Amino acid sequence: MAVAAEILTPLSIDELRKIDAYWRACNYLSAGMIYLRGNPLLREKLQPEHIKNRLLGHWGSDPGQSFLWVHLNRVIKKYDLNVLYISGPGHGAPATLANSYLEGRYSEVYPDKSRDEAGMLKFFRQFSFPGGIGSHCTPETPGSIHEGGELGYSISHAYGAAFDNPDLIVTVMVGDGEAETGPLATSWHSNKFLNPIRDGAVLPVLHLNGYKIANPTVLARIPHEELEALLRGYGHKPYFVEGDDPAEMHQKMAATLEQCVLEIRELQQHARSAGDATRPRWPMIVLRSPKGWTGPKDVDGHKVEDFWRAHQVPVLDPVTNKKSLSIVEGWLRSYKPEELFDANGTLVQELRELAPSGPRRISANPHANGGKLRKELEMPDFRNYAVDVKSPGTTYVPPTDVLAHFLAEVMRRNMNSFRVFGPDETASNRLTAIYAASKKTWLAEYKPEDADGGELDVGGRVMEMLSEHTLEGWFEGYVLTGRHGLLSTYEAFVHVIDSMFNQHAKWLEKSKKDLDWRAPVPSINILITSLVWRQDHNGFTHQDPGFLDVVTNKSADVVRIYLPPDANCLLSVGDHCLRSRDYVNVIVADKQEHLQYLSMDDAVTHCTKGIGIWEWASTDAGADPDVVMACAGDIATMESLAAVEILNKRFPDLKIRFVNVVDLFRLMPQSEHPHGLSDRDFDSLFTTNKPVIFNFHSYASLIHKLSYRRTNHENIHVRGYKEKGNINTPLELAIINQVDRYNLAIDVIDRVPRLRPIGAHVKEWLKGQIIESINYAHAEGIDKEEIRNWKWAK
């Protein structure tokens, strides 16, 4: 397609000179971070002692990123734009850091990195250095909401930031290596969910510099027509800025970027004045520039610039090789630092004037510290949605349906700051009631039949797309810019976002513990449903509760796991999580009908404690029990109660203490988590020398991991999922994993010393029940009536 930039020269000679000089300053700082530990302004001949002993960092994408940044500065000032920048290329932090430093924001946040020679030296020395900062846009980087250490999430983060931010333009630089990842590939479809009336805009810039660490990139090696067709097929209007001559490229980028900004404004103005949310074809830019642009062209006879060798450190041995040292010095001096920085080492005044001021600086954009913009949710009283529990264990209710009515009212009261995310499973997970408040966002094609239950609406606030990666990325971008939400997903497939969760949890931990300038952000709330124990037709592939293990590997300061046993507990937990900050809250609750146990008042008390004795299900009457029956999870709770009922009937004098766990992290010692149980409280619940049969929703090893240093750990016997399953009824699946009522009762008989000699006949009966239950399931396809509708009869 014809690109306006090819025929326009919007920059005057003086503007071109200044913009190129500012760009040179960025590139000088980017290279200086990688190499220099002394002589930051090259005011003496470069010596080996001026070079870092370990050269770490990534140079290749930095010149292209800074090239975009300096041109963004121009249009920000010209049109008074509100721009957030997201760096997608892996380890591309030097460009962001350099621009933040030149804009003065870095020195505001870190006063010791002052805008002078001494501050510049500290700025250089900290980069990729022990005790310093990493080579990607870590939380320490002002202006960043996207770390970039793991590739694939830049576009989804950008759209998440743009949702409900009508004046914000999120410019996202997409690395062409990053563009090969699955999460990035599917996130191009985010433009079908961006409402031009209420949302901001996303301007993707695909950076084709041609190479990854050691290979060419796919999109840089396909024909132009094929690439253009791909991007147009994704729904974008691509503009191409291609070349290697800086003067020509500055003119091209200036014209193209201005054209894109004007198109964005025109599209938004039309949509907002006419009330027309029809999906536009949003502009984007393809920037094709050399890898390691302006760096060494070759080293020791090997091509470097515009090749994969420019990806990381272009010259590897300047400390020990005089020729290499000379190459590095020549490279750094090619930027003419003496023209860019004054006698104090400060960027010269005429260049400082090119950057926007105050919060218009990209590195100081308030949305990049979204906690500063966060507003508390207006919350309804969750108690108004309570299930009436007249007697424990006698009423069946689908917990997530109850929660959905509460979430619908949260949505109604927060129509600009709360969204619900889910991969085509909102209805499947029995959250349909949310649609009464807001339907599903949809800006693609509509058909007449969609009116019959499709629940689609251009103004919808329920975000559904069959990509857990994109949803989680949207959600993260949304909360990191100060808004709130909840994501629901099937338990087995929440693993798709394992690594994304890891990255976000690490971001939170660094921000929460070490960076007091980053304000707390709303929590990520993940509702896991369609659980392992109710996969009647999906079978083995849908049976994996192991996400909880992944979560517990992270710092207990930023993650929590809740297993509410019934609907009222789920309401209490849901309210708590939506109000929390700086956490990833994982809530495990089944969508199927379950027995209800606690009144709302009792549920609030139980959830506040996080773990507690259920007196009505216990027979120890405050005395030393024979056995502790503990459980966490809805099916685990029901099967444990059923086992208690069996034992009560067969051994009326057996003293059982029944303990239910809602907050899994309460099992941790207080030394490891402030909300954990003290040793004394742990001992009072689980005794010091009696058997504890712990029936757990997930893998048994997790309970041992959380409690392994506790008193009586050798007597804690955990039942959990054992990776056994197929097309099973709920009881059959429980039986083959030995979390069912019959196996639990057998376990108690085997572990309580005084029952061993008298329990043989009961054990035989229990084994017979197991065989009969499996045979019935295989003959009838369902569990027996007394199992399906079992109620607590005590």
C-alpha cells in the first residue's frame, strides 16, 4: 500500500537535527548501560578498567524502540496526547530506561541517579549488575507495566490498559521474535473487543529488525504482500516505515506516526459524536529497521548490524582485546556525546525541550503506576445474596450461580471500572446472571440468530475469547492501570496461564516489597470452576487440580488460595478478594449443585478465621479427639462429612474433630505468612499426637508441603487427587482416588488404635459399598440415589 511517509517530509531541517540528536543520546545511554562502569561521558580515552567485567544486556532492539519513542514525544507535544508505551521485545529495557532518564523521570524516582555525570555513572553501573536492575522492563522501571522478560503478552496488556480509558493511546512495540509466540498471535484479535466510544486506542508497532537470538524471524522473511495481507486480515490498516538511513527514516516515521494519530482521533470522534461503535480498521505501523541499528557493522570479519549477532552484546571482549576496545570506543563516540550533554553531564537544554513535561512524559504517565488512579469499587452487601441454610448439609445449591448474582450488582455499580473475563465459559460456569447487568463485548459481525441467547453487545463488559492467554493479559493490563475484575476458567486449563501468573506474581512481589513509589493495584481474582471431581463426560483430560501447586510456589505475600465449601462462604470470599490489593487470589468453587452448610453469619466468621472446627459435625465435645477429620474443597467436604456420618453410626463413642479449611495459606506458619496459624493454634486444631485424615481437593503433596514443619506432621495423612480418572461418576472418581466416604472411613479405622481390633466387619462392609457403587455407576451411568441426594442427617 502507499505510505504517506514516503512522499512527505514533515520535519524541518532544525527539527530533524534535534530529533536525531535526541535519538543519538538514547542510543548512547543504551550502549553505555551494557558496557560502562567508568568514564560515562568518554571525557578521557576508554580504558579496559572503564568496561564492566561481565557484559550483559540486549542491544539489538534498542535503537528501533528509541526511534519510535522520540517520534512519540513529538506527536504527544503537538497534539497533547496521553500515551502509554509498552515494550514487547525481550530484554529491551535499555531503550525504556534511557528515555526515562533523559525525560528526568528516572532521577525523580531514584534521586541518586541524577541528571549529571555522577548520576549517569550510577545509572550505567546498576544495569545488569549484581544488586542492580535487570535487562528487561522490570517493576523498577518508571513508565512500565510490562516486564517483557517473557514474550507474548505485550498486545494483550496494551488492550487491557486501553479498556475504559477513552483518552489513552497505548503504543505497543511488538518484537518480531515475540510475534512468533502463540499468545501474541492470538492477541491481534483484541481489536474486535475495543469499543471506540468508551475505550482508548492501541497503536501496535511491529518491529521487523529481522532476527531473534540466533535465527531470522518468520515475519521478516515472508513477502511484503503476505505480511500486509496477514495484518489486514487481523483487522488492521498497516503502514510501513522501512529503511536504514536515519534522515530518511525520521521523515518517514514523523509522517506515518502523525497520520496514525490523526486517524485514531478521527475514528474516535466519529464513533463518539455519532454513537457508532462499529469496529474501525485501526492503524498500525510496521517498522523495518536493522537489528542493532547504528552499532558496529562488523566485528572480526563477522556481520553484526542487521544480523543476529547484534541481538545481545555486539562486541564481547573489550576488556582483554585492544581491537575490540577500540571498536567499542569508536561506536560510543559515533554518537558524539560531547554535543549531547553539557559540562555537568546533563542533556543539553534544546534537547530537553523535545520531551513532553510532567505527566505527559511517557515515563511519567500515571497509568503506568495504576495504583495512583485506582478507585475503590462500590460494593453491594454480599449478605443480601445469602442462601438460607436452616440446617447444615440439607440444601443443594450451585455456588457459582449464587456468586453470579452478586457479581452482576458489582458490575452495575462499577460500569467503568469492573469487568469479568472468561474463555467462552461464563454460561458454562453458571455465571449467566452477570448478563443481566452487562452482556458480552462483541464488535465483530452480528447475525439475526445472535438475538436468541447470544448475549452479545458492543457495550458489553463481559470479556469472552477462547484464549486464556489473551484474557489474562487483558486482565493484567486492566488492573495494572488501576481497574478491577474477575476471571473464571476451567480448572484443568487454567494451566494455560501458569507462566503468565508467575510473571505477574513476581511483578507484584517486587512492587509490593521493594518499590514504595508504586501504589497498590487491585488484585487479580481467578475463579477456578468446572472442577476435577465433576468431569462426568470430559474425563481424564479435564482432571487436573495442579494449578494450586503452581500458586504455592510464589511468595505468600502476593498469592492466596481459597476453597470455600459452600455458596455463602464463596460470597464472603468473593467480596474479600474484590476489595483486596496486590494479590493474585485463586478461588476454587464448583459450578454444580452442592450441599450448603453455614448460615451467612457463620460463613463470614469461618472465612475470616480461614480455618476452623465445625462443632455441629464434631463429636469430640472439646475433649482430646481420637481422630481429626480435616478437609478443604467442596467435594472433599461432602465426602468427609459422609464418612463422619458412617463412623458415627458404626462407632457411636468415637471422638471426631471436624476441621474445614477455606484459606489454604492459613496452614503455613506465621513465620512464613502473616495470616498463617501460630504453632499453638495449629496444635489446638490438629492435636499433637492423634491421626489427622486430611481430605483435599488437589494433590496430597501440597498439604504436606504447607505443613511439613508442623507438630504432628507424621500423623497427618492426606487424601487427594492421584491422577486417576476417566469417564466417571462423581463418586466413582472419588473412589478411585480414595477421597470418598468409604475409603476415608477405612483410613480412620486403620489409624485409630482402638478401632483396629474391632473394625474388621465395618471395613468389609465399606469395601463392599465401594464395589457396589462402581458396579452401579457402570450399569446405570449415574451414582445411586442415596449418593446423588445425600444429606447430613445428624
